[in-house]
Amino acid sequence: MFKTLTKRITALIGCTLLAMSSYASVVSEHGAISVKNGQIVDQNGDVLMLAGPSFFWSNTTWDGEKFYRADLVDYFVDDWRANAVRAAIGGDNTGSWESDSEGNWLRLTAIIDQAISRDIYVVVDFHSHYAHQKPDVAADFFNRVLDAYAEYPNIIYEIYNEPLNDVTWDDDVKPYSELMISIIREKAPSALIVVGSPSWSQDVEVAAKNPLDDPNVTYSLHFYTGTHKQALREKADVAMSLGASLFVSEWGAVSAHGDGDVNYESTEEWFRFVHEHQLSHFGWGVSDKNETAAIFEAAGENFAVEDLQLTENGRLLRQLVRETTRTSTNH
């Protein structure tokens, strides 16, 4: 798969966002997804790899809010062949859910509604580094999502994007997670729930040693290939050996701070691992911020989708999504 990765990506350098024909439905075919023997499986018990982009922080006046548009979902479905997208709804800092719930709700529903319309999955992410400190804010967020969408098998609930490295699993993240899971289970008893761990969702082996008592939980594994290498894969191996399901709800092909060169060699190593273990993956991020992690070149506030240009990172992410969904959902 990766022997000619760099050549293929180089060949895409001149590409623009060309509309492509639609293809077979995803959720109608695969239905409600769940965890079985440490893998994400569909309604038939078959392993299903989800792949698509992650939208940027949704916070009002930040760099990503203008991309929370239905026609961007269409683009990712038709051109990237994504079978899922991730909506990163800001839970912290200015313009977040806490200070502008209505603005963020409009952005989120634009993505959810179009994902449902296009019959793909959508990860609804409470994008926070401090969620356990204000569980009432997260509870408000998930209750509103559940009241509107609990009946839809399209929805995957990610309850804590990235706890930092100054918290513990046992004392901070696990109790918060148990609370959010109890809230979600009241209205969505069998939905897939994605749970973060300390150290920016990298301490997956710590969580696996003291797991949550819920059969339909998967643990988020976040990596940036310019920074994270074999040591993190070894942590992931330990977690999986203990029976944990892993879900790459965010990854990047650059450094963890969002900049630096696209690292093709490390990305190749990581995606051998991702495909060996059949892990779902969501690439960061849908923005035109002045950093190499952005997938779009600079765009105006009221851009037309057909005028957008992919960055080097965007071209690589697009290729990897298409490689995954070509085989995992028969598109």
C-alpha cells in the first residue's frame, strides 16, 4: 500500500476539489456499530474501519468555524470517499460551548444533519482539554445532542478529546467518563462511545488496565507522526493485548504542535500499524489556519467549495482516507 505513497501524493499536487459521483450508502449497509473482541464491528459482526477528516475546533471567531458547512460534508463524501467525519465542538476557551452554545449548536447540526442525509457516520466530539473540571458543561452538551439525535445509528459520542498530562485516569478521567456514559446510556443504550485518556489520549494502556465497565466503549488513540513514534505504538499494543478497543479519533501527519514538515516516513509506519489492527482514523484538521496541519490553503470567509485548494497535508490525508474506505466499505 505504501511503497509508492510519496509518488502518489506528489501526483496529486495539482488537484483541486472536483466533485465526484456519489456511491453506495454506508449506515444503511452497516447499521449500528459496536465493539466486539476489541474491534469496531457493524450490525453483521464484520470489522468496519471508519475514515475521514476531523473538523477543527468549532469555537466562535477561531480558524475553523467557517468550515462547518453541509457542502463540506458533501465534498468529503464525494471526493475523499469518507465514510465518517468528526465534528470537534469546542468545550474550552473563548467561543466554546460554555460561552456560545447556540453558535456551536448551529455548526454541529449542520454537520450532523448532512452526515445523516448522506448516510455516513459522524463522531460528535466534546473537544476539550479540561472536561472533567466542568462536567455540567459536557452534560449539557451531550443531553442536547441526545435529545435531538439519540435514535440515529450514525452518531458516535466522543466524550473527552484530550485530557492533559497533569491528570490521572483513576482519579480524574475515569470518574468523569463514567458520569458521561451514564448520561448517554439513558437515551442511547447501545451507541458507540469514544473515551480519551491522559497525556493527550495517549495513555491507552493505563486506561486498559482499569477499564470502564461498558461493553460498547473504545479508547481514543491520538498521534502526530512528526512527534510520536514506536514508543506510542508499544503503548497501544499493550492496551490491545489487555482487550481494549482503540479508535484513532485524531491523528496528524505533522508535528504535535500542528506545524513542521509532513512526515511521510513516519506516516507510512503508522499506517502499517493502523491497517494491521484495522483501526478507524480521522485526520486533523479541516481549516485554513497558517500551519501545516491545515488541509486547505487560505480561503475567504464565504468560500465556494469548488475553489478550495488542498495543502500538502490535505492531499496526503485524502489519499489515506480513500485507501481505507476503498476496502473497508466496498466503495
